[in-house]
Amino acid sequence: MANDAYSPERLQQRLVMFGVGVCRGPARARGDAITAHVAAQLIRSATAPAAICAEARSAESRRDFQHKMQVCLKELRETAVWLQFLDALHSGDPERTRLAQECNELTAIFVASLRTVRRGR
């Protein structure tokens, strides 16, 4: 494949690994009720994009594809906010910083993909 770094399979793999990283890393820091709440929200939003992206790959129409990609973007943006909450509650975790960077990169990929889809009309 000419550019495997941007293949749908590679994106799917990155989304899965991102969700796994959140589940194994910052979401495990459940010291109190507030942190547990934030961690639960973080897990939901960080694991959703992989499943929604898989749905997008089987979209029934261009409009359906665009909608699912927008939902992925929405979930990634929500994840970024929950990572910020967790960082404010428990700062200084390098793994959380790495995951926040990956979240930003994935967000940028979805923004670019949606621009491409919209231009294709």
C-alpha cells in the first residue's frame, strides 16, 4: 500500500490501541468518587471511536459515512476534555500526556477526513 500510515486499517488499529491505552492507563486511577466518575466517562468516550469508525467503514451512503465520522470526532473531543479533567485532578502523569497527544493526532486525522468528504460533494 502506498501510504499505509493513513490506511483505514491503520486508523482502526490506532483507535483500538488508544482506547486500550486509556483503559490500562489514566482510567485506572480511581482514588475517589470524583476520579472514578471522570475515569468512567473517559473510558466511554475513548473506546467509542474505534467501534463507530468500524461502522463508518460500512456506511450505507456518503452522508452516513460523514455522520459517523463526525460522531467519532465528537467522541475524541470529549475524550480530550476528560483527559484534561483527569490531569487537573492528578497532574504529572507522562502516560496521560502521551495519550492526550495521540487524541490530538487522531482528532486532526478526523478533521482532515471530514474536510475531504465535504469537498467531494
